Amino acid sequence: MSLDVAAIRKDFPIFNRTVRDGKKLIYLDSGATSQKPNSVIEAEGDFYRFHNAAVHRGAHQLAEEATDAYEGARAKVASFLGAREEEIVFTKGATESLNLIAYAMGNAPASSRFALTAKDRIVVTEMEHHANLIPWQQLAARTGAQLSWFEVLPNGRLDLNSINTVITENTKVVALTHQSNVLGTINPLDAIVARAHEVGAFVVLDACQSVPHMPIVVETLGVDFLVFSGHKAIGPTGVGVLWSSVLEDLPPFLFGGSMIENVTMESATWAPAPKRFEAGVPNMAQAVGLGAAIDYLNKVGMDKIHQHEKQLTKYFLERLQKVPTLKIIGPTDLELRGSCISFTVGQIHPHDLGQYLDSQGVAVRTGHHCAWPLTRKLGVPATTRASLYLYNQEEDCDLLVDAIVNAQKYFA
């Protein structure tokens, strides 16, 4: 079930280039954004070359072709997630998807099941990316709702012993990450979803770090909303996905063309979902590129990608733990663990380490990774993060470890 990584890398033109005075590019920052295969680059370019027109609007052939390509991409996303096409909304990214949910709930009339008041509670976790924290902070501030959260334990796992006291009877929303972009922790959803639904709360899942890396079937997760970004799934930037099974009852987020059913000078009514949430001319070429990305991932096989990453993560963790003074921030075993690995190295500041690694051709991420509350909780100002994907191999891990050892000598 192993991947032919050498063949895969040939599909990604960026690996043909060198960096920093001719050094081979070792890309270990897919948690921030993934690289793109030729098929995705060509699909986006070909849309502009041969089919460019505003979707859903024209009566001419180009408009028909553009609409077919755009809606075809929606069908591919739906199939990829085991969902229905009308449950898929295209946005410009996961951040917009999450804001869409929060703002739509804030716009809901008092009679709506989505409406929040000062009597309600919103639950998040301490390991959330800012994109899945700040929208809920702001919604709580606008509505007076209470914001509460699951704490993170020193081992990088959520403290679920407090589940019944965190998710209370008045909880309206539970928003959490599927896999932490810092710790690599994969959160166990069953108990959280069951408790949330027991009290009538909606579950919002940030799946940016899981959808590109493992098979996902939304129905089996049991959540009410799921979001991910195209650019982390070998797709283009500027396109994201919002999936939900409850879109019909959700009010719109943006207003304008394409999302309406009828308009007079005094009022307007809204089109059915998903059009209701796609005001204006959408990111057409980017959606088509995402469709091509999904074709590529399906061709390789999500099961194969997941198994490849698990094996590579095991190898990487073992190698890193042999480096003196290196401390992994997050789980050190493979149970419910993804391929993002954050660490510190002695007294070397992560930014200094990142610059040294870059001088050796190794691309990693340094900083708080848009998760300040988490790094503060763990008592680290920043970390260095290496994140793996389908085009990485053991050699990449070895070269990073060698570069870390040399950095220790350099900074000594």
C-alpha cells in the first residue's frame, strides 16, 4: 500500500527548482499550504484560456461551459466527502467558511434555532487556530453569549473529563478542530458530538488539517458543519469549502447578485442553498482547480496517503526524539496523531532555527502558528513545525534532522 513518492514528486513542478544557492528544496510546510501538481495548475489555466465566463448568468456557450465546470467541481467535492451537492458551498477559504457560519448565526431572527442570546454558550478548545476562535469570540461579544472551552493537557490532548461541565444544557455551538495544526493531535469526536447533540448544540468542525490527509465521510462524523481550504489539499489558493446538512435553515452571510430568488425596491428573498451563500461571481477557476486536485488525490488514494503519512510520521518522531535537547510539543505516539510535528531545540529560538534550516534548503514553519492561546498554555513562545504530505519521504526527514544537529553546532 506504499506510495511511489518519486513518481508523485514528478507531478509537482516546484520540486524541480533549487533554493539558497542551488540547494535541493526540502518542503516540510504543507500544514501552512501544500504544493500543486501540474494537473491543478493546468486546470485553472485552461479555465481562463478556453471557458472563462460568469457562471449561472449567461445564455452563451462559454457561460454554459463555465457553469458546467464550476458545478462539476462541486459534484467532485461532494463525492469526496460523501455528501450531496446541495450541501457544498464554495468560499474563498476555511476562514471565510467559519466566519460565514458565525455571522449567519448572528443574523438569525429570534425565532430561528440558530439564534443566540445571553443565555446561550459557545464552546471551543484551547488548541484552535485563530480562524476557529476569533469568529466565536466576536459572536459571543455581539450576542452576550458565554464563551467556554476545553483545556489542553500537557500531553497535547483535550481534557474530556470535563465534557459535561463544558458542554452544558444551554450550549448552542461547539466548534473545534479535527486535527491541531500545532500539535498534530486528532481529536476524538464521538463523545463530543454525542454530548453536543444531547443538549441540542450544533457542531462545527475545522477539518483543514484532516480532509487533505485522510478519508473523510461527513455522515460518519456526525457533525453539522465542516470546513476546509483548497490550498492545503493541493488545490489553488482563494477557494474553500463549507459543508453542512442544515444549510436550508441558515440565513445568508453576504448579499448581492446570484444569491437571490426575487427582488423588489423594498425587499428581497433568497435562493435555496448553496446559491444563497455564494453572492457575486464566485472563484470559478479556483473551484475548477480544486476539482482537479480532488481528482489527483482520488487517483493516488486517500487510504494510501493516510497510511504513507502514518508510516512517515512514525519514522520522523523516532528520529527527532534522538536529537539531544529537542522537545516535541504534542503527542509522541501515533494514536490519534497526524503528521504536523512541532518542537523546540534547547535554547535556540525557533525563528533562528527556522532561518538556519532555510539556509540549508529546508522549509519549515516557525512561530505561534496562529494559535497564541495554545502556545501560551504550553509555556512556549513559539515552536518550529514540520508538516508532511504525500510528496515527502524519509530522506526529507533525515535532511531536517541533520540540519538541526548542524544548527546546534552553529549556535553553540
